[in-house]
Amino acid sequence: MRIVVTGGAGFIGSALVRLILNHTEHLVLNIDKLTYAGHLESLINVSNSNRYQFEQADICDADEINRNFNEFQPDAIIHLAAESHVDRSIDGSAEFIKTNVNGTHVLLEETRKYWNALKGDLKKNFRFLHVSTDEVYGSLGKEGFFTEETSYDPRSPYSSSKAASDHLVRAWHHTYGLPTMITNCSNNYGPYQFPEKLIPVVILKALQGKEIPVYGKGDNVRDWLYVDDHALALLKVVKEGVPGETYNIGGHNEKQNIEVVHTICDTLDELVAKDLKYRDQISLVTDRPGHDFRYAIDASKIEKELGWIPKETFESGIKKTIQWYLDNIDWCERVTVNNYDLKRLGTT
């Protein structure tokens, strides 16, 4: 297959590109604007492949998207390009609406034009996969799970922008017949994650000897999904999924935030010699505005229909992740220099 990946220099996108190039014979065109969270350093090990192409472009630029589609002639598009950090969306929502909503609209329209010009099996087999988040469903109480039928109830500018893009993708399927699919995933973690999300922030703050901030009481719950498991699921969906369908992707790893932080601190105690315990650096801080209490995914549909299950437990995945950051501090420094200093965002 010839696969376009938008946002392929980002955290999840780069994991997907590495998976495709290292473990399949597919060709990849990576379209990425290279914003603060997109880094070609994440693709150094595969960038010399003769099956890989990169184009620096904005998904809001219809002419550039049109040119790339016509030149590359994709069989599938996996759309990951998005602004994704809740705290940043609280500070500045405009970029989230521009990229996540307007950009998705441009991409759908250019895809529709390209798809309409295809013939025979090329048109029949074409797929557009939109990668979204479980945050579109809102907040759960202490029990229950998000399913593909759960009503949307987004609570932040970020999740609202992703909900809007999900609705656009469904509309383009039902109105124009475009063979689209949607995945909604739980919290990803793993190597190459830009150091603004919980797990890399905790690791780096701990290693720097600084206070480790935990929002509120730390009792908010998330379902954690190792990024390479997510990449495998996306490839599974684009190859075997049914147009018009949604697939929830979860890691079966519900953890309170404070549990995640404790696990990281305890693992660092084992791996890094230090007189004091890393838990001593934990500091409870004012909660995020509108902080959803709990997310939990029911991933039984993708398991039953497509045969996907995560390979990593949280315990195995977090150890791999922590070791990767310990071995790649130089990467963290390169991607954050003059860019992000680990200070808190989104306090309104």
C-alpha cells in the first residue's frame, strides 16, 4: 500500500511511520508542518528508506495537499495531524480550531476530490482513517466505560475541536460516500513523546531534582496505551476496518494519576542512584480547569472484529518508556530548546 500519514513527525505519527517502514513493505508519505511537537529526529532511523518520503506542509493548505495526493497517489490516508495538549488549548484555543477543525475539513475535501477521480479497485479499496481521542466522550464517574455508542460530551477546547473533526469525518462518509473510519484512543505514552504530557514531564522533573507537579489530589483516572500498540491498531484498522465504522482503542490500564507518578518515581529509584526517594519531590498543585475525572475505554469491538489486543501492560510499557528517556536525554534537550521549559500551562 501507499500510505499518507499526516502528522508523521509527531509522537503517535512517528511511531506509526517507524512501524510501517520497519515491519511492512508499504510506502509512506509523511506530511507534517513541523510545529513545536513535530520532530524529524524521531524518524532518523528510518528516514533513509527508499519507501519513505517527507513533505513539510500544513494540512490547512489545500493546494499543497492536492499536489501531494496527486504526486504520491495514496491507497490510504491516516490522519494524525492535530494540536493535542489540553493545557495549551486552555491558553489558546484558536490554533486548535484552525488545525483540528479547519485542517480536517481541508483534508477531507482534497481527499474527496482525489478519491472521486480514482477508478475500479483503487477507488473501492481506498481508505481514510481519522485518529481521534477518548476525550470527546467527556468524563466518566467511578464506573462504566466509553463505547463506540457513547454520546459525545467534550469539556475542553481540545476535546471540542476533536469532536468537531470526528463529526466532519462522519458527515463526509454519509453525505459523499467517502470511505472513512474513526478511531478514538486512550492516553498514549512511550518513546519520543514531547515533554509536555504527564509521563515525560514527571520523568524529566524528577531527574532535574525539581518539584513533580500533580494536579488536584492526583485521583483523576486515565487508561494508558503504549504508543507502539496504538500504531499496530491503526495499521490493523486501515487494512481491515469497515468504512463508516468507529473503533475504540484502549490499553486496559486504568490508573490514577498519582499511581502513575508513584510508579515512575519508584522505577527511577531502582534505575538511578540517589540519596533521597523521588517520591519526596511530588507536589500537589491547583487542579486543571474543568479536569475530567475519569476516562476508560471498552475496546472489545476492535478485539472481536479485527483481532487486536495490546501487547504491553502498563508495568512493562512504563519501564521501557523510562529507560528510553534515560538513554535519550539529549533528544529531550534538542526538541525543547528555546521551545518549552516544562513550566505549567493552562491555568487560565
